[in-house]
Amino acid sequence: MDERNAMTANIEPSVLHKERVFPRNKQVAEKAYPLSLLDATTANYALTNALWLFEPWEKADSNITGFSLRNHLKQALSATLDAYPQWCGHLKIVGTTDGKLENAAEHFPPHARRFGRVYAHYGTEDDPGVEFISCKSPATLDMVYPESRTAKQPIWDRQDVSFSAFIPQTKIASPSSSPRSPGQDGLLEPLLAIQLTELACGGFVVAAKIAHPLADITSLVQLIKDWSRVSSARLAASPEPILNPLFDPALLDSHAAGDINADQPDNNLVEQTRELPLHRYDWWASSEGAPWPRETPSVFLENSADGRSLPPAGKVMPWPEWDIKEHVSHYTIHLTHDQTEYLWRQSSGTSDRSSPSSSPPPPRISRHDAVLAHIWSCITRARKFQDDTGPVYCDLTYGLRPILKLGEAFLGSPIIIANTELSGAVVSASSAPDAKGEVAMRLAPLARAIRETLDTMSQMQAVAAHLHTLAYEKSPQRIWQAFLGRRHILVTTWARAGLYDVDFGLGSRVAYADGVIPELDGDVLIKEAPPSWQADSSSVPGTTTAAGRSWTRHGVDVSINICDGDMARLIRDPLLLPDISDGEGV
């Protein structure tokens, strides 16, 4: 057994209990709600999946004998689910083109009856509930995640330690697989699974995964925060908090331009959408060599005059650019706060270190723009595109809650994937120093291109037209706004998700929070780095990032998945971790 396999064996948890948790109020009336137009586009996305590593906890009352962390958190979860009953039910998809739905959905408006629309159905006798798994592991927190990681391993090989043992192995229900039948345990697949793993040192791990149409990371973190608030109140013998998640998919759809219930789309709005910086890759378009071919659904062929496939609705998938058989490496790159500030100044065209970091740069470049520009450039250079005049693409998952004024409590996946494209040579050179070692004006154009893309997609008129067009796609899942492989990166950002603002009231802080994304060539996750609790006494769990503190305060963690050879070049790149020891940077 090699060292890596031995490490995995040493942390492998044993399952103690596996059960289904339901809302405390089980008398919820049967309901069906169509999910939003944007939710439906995510039906085939990877699960929303995150985990939290907690320091050893202290019992709330040492006089209480037999305190069970499992029972306490399970009961708190049940109380929390009173505000999330739709996550305990079923996720279904419209599979016909005649508009006929089951009785519970007969009240749906015309646009929600179209093929591929997804809906939640709950309050039924066979609601599967939430899978809750409790485990114990012989591992300690330090074995799983060394506190010194950000300082000693800024380039962290994720193959050295795997968190997969702490992720629920439960299969999550997919709307495209309905109708479903019970598994060997006689239970239907749930929409949400949570695993609690107690560590030998008294620390514990909480991991959750959920079907993407129900929750992006903002929604999943909302549940975890609400759960922790209920837990804290119970331990303090205080009244339970009033939970106010907003489950109102129709509110999002109401922002669509035009009349989405009409028989035909507004062609002017459709043309507006075609001009937006969004990929339109057609899953149904025939593509030689496709590893995951998806044919036109038979219902459309049966209803066509000649029985042939529908005309293309977008570009053919560029499968020759993506060798899915090539092995992928996974590293997390840590950029310190000072390194992030340096990249921001360079991207903003303000390399003068005397400039106050709080003063707004002209043009308005965010720290996220700067980090993304830098990482995109480094990956593109590692892929050896320095002399390539063809396009490379940065596909960024972009949340629309602020644009649509939905609020952070809005549940669902109100996201799009915006595309920035430039030539490989331009992106590769953006972070490369010239003869004098100057970087500023070469990174700035790339950051500006990213910002211009996001500013375009931040226009309400553009989003409204996009929603209108979505309402008339043959299927919301037909078009993919991203791709992977050598010319693409697909970036998920959890920059302001509040991953570290979770406190179950146990006197235990979050040591590390992580996302679980597919290990595919080009998958990237950007998120805030863990707080240095000992070094920063003002870092208090429960204080949100919106309360006047920057998400880059403790630096930035970037998880990168690219092919082995490209990764080897990436981690050797002297520009990957900016050297700010001389007061200026690289």
C-alpha cells in the first residue's frame, strides 16, 4: 500500500446511522411549483456540493450526560426543514409537448408546461426526505487539513488528501430519471444528502450535496447557516430563529421581457440575446466523437413532418478540443491578501503601491476580475498557447440575484455562464513580464475584457431578453453555455458565499470549507481562503462578508483541474504566485 492509499485508509469513516429526516411539520399540503427558467437550465449540471471541517467542539452544558451530536444536529435539521419542505420532495421534468401535466401541476402557466421545464412536487405520501448519514473517523482534523496549509503549501496537491470519504455516497435524484422506483433500501432517492463525520480529536465534518436546480451555493449555504442558527438557539435554550428563505421561482420568471406565455417568441428579443456574450453549444447537434452523445428527444421527431432531427439551435460541441481520457491533476492555489491586492492594482492599471487600496480604480476592476484574469492567463500559458492566434474562452458562472433584485435569501439557481474570449497569445502574455519586468499594462486588458463581459450581462434589458428566449427553447437543457478542454476554462465562483460564517453554537469554528467540483480539464473554483483565527481575533463566525469586510481579507483559494502535463507547467510558472517581497511584485 503506497503512502497516499495508507492515508486514505487512516481517515476512512465508518457509517453509524443512515436515516431520512423530514420537516418537523409533516402536515404540509401537497404542492407543485414550476422552478424558474434558469433553474431548469441546470437540470444536467453537477450537484451543488460543499463540506465544512470544524475544530473540536465543547459541550454546551457539561452537566448534560449522554449528549449526542448526531441527535442534536438531526433534530435541529428537522426543525430547519420546516422552511425548506420542497427540498424533501420530488424534482420532476415535463417530458411531453402537449402541455398535459399531472393533477398537482394543472395550475401551471403555459410557459411552465413546455418540454424540459422542471418542477418541485412535495407534501406527498412518498416524499423521500433528506438523507442524513452519521459517521465516525479515526482521523484528526490536523491529519485531514493542516492548519499551516496556506502558509506552507500555497501550491497544494489535492491528490495528497482526499475529502471524498466525507461526502455522502447517496445517489441524488435527477429530474431526467423520473419516474423513479425505490432502491434496495425501499426508499426513493432524495434531493439532498448530508453527512456528519465525527473525528477522533473532537472535530467534525459536515458535507452536503443537492440537485442543482434547487440550489446553487448561495442557497446551500443559506440552509447550512439556518441549520446552525437553530442549533445555536437550542443549545442556548433560546427561542428558535424565524427562518425566511424565499422560494418563489415565479418571481424570477416575472423579469422576462415580453409575454412568455404567448405561442411564439418575440423575434426581436431573440435576436438581442444572440448578441450577448453567451456560448450556444447545442447538445442535440450531431457531433462525431462525442463521448456523451445526446440525441434529439423522440417526442420532437414524432411530431416533425419528415421525422428528421430539428435544425441546429447553436454550435456543434468542439469535442476534438477535449480529450476526456487524459488524466487530470487537481491543485489548490493560495494567493495571500497582499498578492491579491498586487494583482488588483496591476489589473486596474494602478501599480503605484502608495495608492490606497480602498480608492476605486479607473476603470472599475474588481479583485475577482484581477484574480480570474491572472489564473486564466497562467493556465493558458501552461497550455502552451503563447503563439496561438485562435480564441480561448473563460466561461464564468455568474449569479443574477443582485441584477434581478431577488435578495440573498432567494432559493434556486439564478445563474448564467458568461463567456469572455480572446486569442491564446493575448491571454498567455497578459501576466508575462517584459524586459524591464513590468506587468501592469499587460494584465489590465484581460481584466477589462472580463469586466466588460460582466457589465454587459449586468444590464437588466439583456437579462430580460435572455429569459424570454429561454422560455421558448425546445428544451432549457439543450443549450450549454460552456465547454471544457484545452481552449476553455469553466469557472465557478463562491467568492462571497459566506462559507466561513457558519457556527453551530458548539464553540467550534470552521477550520476549512471546500467545494466539490468535477475533476475535468478546465474546471476552476474561486473562493475565499480560510480565516487565520488565531492571528485575527476580529474574525468571528456568524459575521457575514457583507458586514464591511472584503472576501479577500484572508487571501483567495483557487482550485484548478487541468491535464497532468499542463499542470506540471502551471505549478512551475514563476508568475503563478506573485513575488511581492520587494514591495512591488513580480
